[in-house]
Amino acid sequence: MVSDEDVSRDDVLVALNSLRKAYSKAKVNVSNDVLLLRLIWADVDTDRSDSINGNELADILNRINFYKKKGDIDKLYNSFAKMMGLDRRGRSRGISFENTVTILHKIKRDSWNIKPVQTIFFELFGEFMNNNKIRNRVSAESFMQKFVWKKQGESQATLEEIGDMFKALNRLEVADVATNLNLEPNDPNSSRYIDKDRFEAFLMSRGNDIFDPEAEKFDPEIMDRPLSEYWINSSHNTYLTGDQWQSRSSVEMYMNALYRGCRCLELDCFDGHRDNQNTPIPLVYHG
């Protein structure tokens, strides 16, 4: 790929690694559903206008497996665009990424009679606040005691750690429909409260992963335990690029698995052709 004599392969690798690191650092500030939409948006917004029209919205909905009739999508798009104050010309130009996030969140919210996260939120922290209003936020103290300590069993967690987590969650770009607390990072309440949307984002994030990242750290002093007590990062059907029925096999998947930390790979070995001594040569082949 590198044809310029003044540019080495290492320069290209440094640039690519810098991009990867910047992306990994940035994506933690975006919730999973918004991150997915950004990836789809890059494909759908082909003219790079930073806006989409009704047809492009239909394409996005199709890509996230939410199927509606074309007329229903047009009605949804026009209704929302009017609510945003766009005239016919404005609706023709399209709506922004942030508007699209709001539409998708509204569709997700309205498709449930009772949204699951709302049920969980109310069961954990109560449906009403002290002022008898419907609960729209939870404090760090209540979150720690009722969820982290009691439900998750993480009794070592401190209020300071919860406050830092709340600050990160309140910086997170999430999809919402006018239920967001919209706390600025320098607002003292950003470490004291989160709303249902950010609670949902936390439940689906790596911060709530069932696997303890501390277990990945190598400790040479505990290498004499039975094999069953160790976590082994393994891969099944390593060679497949996708699902087991329709995808192809590729040697690149082994490189991908090793790069991601897998140390137990699967190879399907068959008897291949025989050499001059009539010994079968192993053949790695799927199916």
C-alpha cells in the first residue's frame, strides 16, 4: 500500500494505531445505541450533508431491523419534522443526527406498553420521590445502597466511586425524549444524580459487565491452582467470518482472535493428500 519512498510501513501503522486509540477513547462517551447509529449514519448519509430525509430514515430503520410500511415512515418523519418547526423545504433537506437519535428513542420508548428499564428502575428505587412526584432520577447514595451493594453484591464500592461513575454517565451521549436531566459536567449534581436513560445505558455498558476485569491481570504467584479455576479466553469456530450456516472461512479470523486475546483456537483437521511416504497431510478445512 505504501508507494512513497519517504513514507515507511511503520509510519502508516503508527497513524492507524493513533486513530484506533482515539476512537477507543472517544466511544466510551457514547452509549451503545447512539454509537450504532453513528456507524449506520456514515453509510446512509452518502452526500455527507449531515442530514437525512424520509427515505434515508427508512434505510436506517431497515438496518436496525425495525420494519414499517413506507407510508408510516413518511408520516412519522413529516410529523416529527413539523414538530421541529421545519417547513416543506426544511423537511426536504432533512433532519440532523441528534433529531434522528430522538426519533429512534421515541420509537423504542413507544413500542413498549411498559418499558423494561422503567419497571426495574421503580422496583429498585421506588416509583415516587419524596415530593410524591414520579421518580425521574436516583441519588448516588440510593444507587449505591439499593443497587450496587444489595443487588449487585459489590459491598466494596464507595460513594466516591459512584460519584465518579455518575459524572461519566452524565457526560455520556444518550438517546432521550425530554426525560434527560441534562446535567453539565461542572454541575455539582452531575456526581449526585442520574436519570432512567443513563441508568439504562449503565446496565448495557461494559461498566456493568459480569466479568471482573481484575481477573485478566496476570499474577505469577497463583499459577499453581487447578486448571478449572482459571479463565481461558477461547474461541469456537474460529475460522468463521459470521454465522455457522452461511458465512465463509478465513485465515484472517485466527489473526483477529489472537489479537483480541484468545489463546485457545479451534481448527478442523482432515486427512488431506498423501506425501511420497503415503502419509496423509493434515488439512485444515471447515466442512
